[in-house]
Amino acid sequence: MIEVFPCGTVVWLEEEVSGSIIGITIRDESIKYEVGYFINGEYRSCWLSEYEFGFEENTKKVNIGFKK
């Protein structure tokens, strides 16, 4: 099982820019999150690793994958 932040989780990209997780990809040993956000009225999205965004301390991860 792998633990990830679920889609819909609110995250911070910069001090005044927040967005939400809209997608997750897992390749080999890396997990990337697609984050959607608005900046200056324009919608954007980008792929980030967990260490590249901030989140609330009480944000919980969920288990995904198949049980053996």
C-alpha cells in the first residue's frame, strides 16, 4: 500500500497562492501531484513532488493500492 494525499486536498504553492490536488501519478518510487490553482485570474496546473508544496498539519494521507 502507498500513502498519498487525496485529490481535493488544499495546498500552498507560495505564501499567497493556494490550489488543490487534482491528480496523482506514481512512477517507480516517485509520487507526483497535479495541483490546479488560479494566479492573476488565470487557471494553471503543474506537477509537484510533496516537498514542493505546503499543507495543513492535520492533513491525512490515504492508502491506495492492492492488498496482497
